[in-house]
Amino acid sequence: MKNLKMKAARAGKDWSQQELANQVGVSRQTISAIEKGNYNPSVDLCIKICQALDKTLNDLFWPDS
């Protein structure tokens, strides 16, 4: 499942995938794979992404009902 919420939050900060990757210590390809739904990040990585984007886990990673 694509993570459009994460992509939108990243765009809201006007960050490229590379800029977010640098903030959380992963490759740009990892960020791309998460946004495309091809990679399920660890809880630790989810938390780092949320902190970098000023969002909660529910905001970015909880499926909509």
C-alpha cells in the first residue's frame, strides 16, 4: 500500500526524498520504497520519520478506516 500520507507530509516541508533520508539516516531509495509501498520500515525508522516530519505514527502509518 502506497504511503501517500508520508509523501504529502514530506512535500509539506518542501523536502526531497534525499533530504528526508538524510534526516533519518537511510538512503533515498529506502524513502522511495516506503512511499511506493514496497518496503515496510521498522518501528524505529517509523518513529524517526515521524519526528523529522513533526507527525505522529497515527498520522503517517495507521491505515484509514
